[in-house]
Amino acid sequence: MPALVLEDIDGIGEKKLSLLRSANIDSVQKLAESTISDLKRIKGIGEKTAEKFIKGAKNLLEKPSRGIIFEKAESLKIDNSIIGEIQSDITNIHRTLEGFSRRLKKLEDKIGIDTESVSEISEDHFFRILKLSYNSLDKKFGEFVLISDLTEKIKNFIPWSTERIHKHLYSLFLNYKVELQPGKRDRGAPLVQDGKKFVWFKLK
């Protein structure tokens, strides 16, 4: 927006401009803040002229504000329209996601049943997975690992429940193929079978 100057006010030519500047009134803002008495002290400016100049300065200062307010109002109308469209889009997206969520839940339920029933792998195959999972664990304490950590590793290869994996680990323990030890660590799920609670695991 161009800067406002005194010459923009009706009636201010070179002569009146020179008179105003001689009284240190060199901007539209200063002229608008002046009183009729202030201007009448300037030789060559009467009461009617002073009133006209002050009114012209105030009107000039108000014009940019009205323009800005109008532009903001127009912009706000556009923004409200855009917001309405966005809200409509969000509603449609939400409905679509709800549909996906319902279908996904049905699929998960189906997979849950199927994966738990997928089972009959040989003992040798389970033992190979067990060994691979055990060796991939970094945190070992005297070759022992937490049974809860081992269980989670095994689940990466076999979609079994914790209880089912523990049952197989305990069977190997009874057959003297692995070592299980009790402990005080509470992190994760311990292996509990036949009233016994085990926390640590080691391959023999």
C-alpha cells in the first residue's frame, strides 16, 4: 500500500504544503491530530480551511483501514467455505476408515483363529526355531535368558500363544533338553506349569 502524503488531501497544494511544513506538520497523521486552533495560528490558513484539512486527513487515514477490513472479511468468507469442504472431506474419510476398521477386525479375528490352530509342526522344527530365537537374544546372564524375551522371539516365527509356547518349553525341560530356572524377575510372563514358576531359560 503506498504511503500517505499531505498532497493527497483535497486543497493542499505547494503553497499550503509549505505553510504546514513550516509549522512542523509534515505528515497526514500529524495533520489529523492537529486542532483547528493549531492550524489557525499558521498565517494563510483560516478556520474553514483548517477544518477542511483536518477532516480530509482523518478521512484519508480511515480509507486504508476500511479496505483492509473489507479484504479480511472477504478472505474470511473464502476460508469458511474451505473449512466447510475440509470438514465434509474429513467426515467422508472417517466413515471410510470405520469401514476399513470393521473389515480389519473381522480379518484379525479370522487370522487369530487360524494361526492358533496352525500348529502341528514337528518337535525338531520347533527346536530349531527355539535355538535360532535363543541365539538371537543379546541379553544373556551366564547363558540364561528371560523366558518372556525368548517367548516373544519365538512368536516371530510361530503364531502361537504364550501358553502354548510355554507348554512346549516345559516338555523339552522334562525331557532334559533345556534348562529352566526360577527367579525373582517379574518382567514379562513367567513359565508356570504343574504349580512351578520359571523365569530363566538355557539351552543344554
